[in-house]
Amino acid sequence: MTDKDDEQELAMIAARAAEIKAGLDAAYSVEELRRPLSTRSVHALIAGVTASTAAKLKALSARIEQLEAGGVRYAGTWQRALPYRKGTVVTSGGGMWAALRDTSEGEKPGDAPAAWQLAAKAAQPIVRVKTEGQE
């Protein structure tokens, strides 16, 4: 099923639920509505709610699958002339940065804290100082 099929199914379920509610509001008096529901009515209500919930869960599951399939989007070294999408990871200034939102050109990691979050900082380079007597 496609997203369009899911949307059509949800719309159909919502329309049917509205139709049932309108029918209940119009067709029964206050005294009739105070009477206990028949087993058939209870089963119909449960079936409607279950179908609606199942359709919504199916749509959400498909969306989660799509999001998880993307994984980390590494875009290489940050370039000032490029915009980046939320979730994109770049390297800049010796660190790895993740975009917190869609960025515009020129929003540099480290200079735009609302746009970028430092994910990993480069280790300090090891500097060895030779002392007398060491080779």
C-alpha cells in the first residue's frame, strides 16, 4: 500500500465514524440513548475503533521504517556554499557536526549553535618534545 492508499483508508474510516455519530445523534431520543447498548452495537463500535487504530499504526510504522532506513547522512567536509538538511553530518574545524535543522548557505558549524550540534570533537594531536639524551 502507498501513502495515498493509507490516507484514503483513513479518510473513509473517519467519514464512516462521522456518519455513525450523526446517525446516533439524530435517530435516537434521550430515553433511547440511556438504554444499554446491544452486543451488536458494541461489536460494531469496537470494530470501527480497531480498524481506525490499525490504519493509523500501519501509516506510522511505514513512516518509522522510512526514517530508520535513512541512517546517518554524512555529507563530507562542510562547505559554505551549500545548504544542509536536518540530520546531515559534516566535519568542520576538526569536529563532526550534526545539523539540528535545515541550514542555509554560510551557517558554519561552531558559529551557528541553533543550527549545528557538535557530535564528536577531534582528539588533541600528540606533540612530542625531544629532550636531551633522547633520540
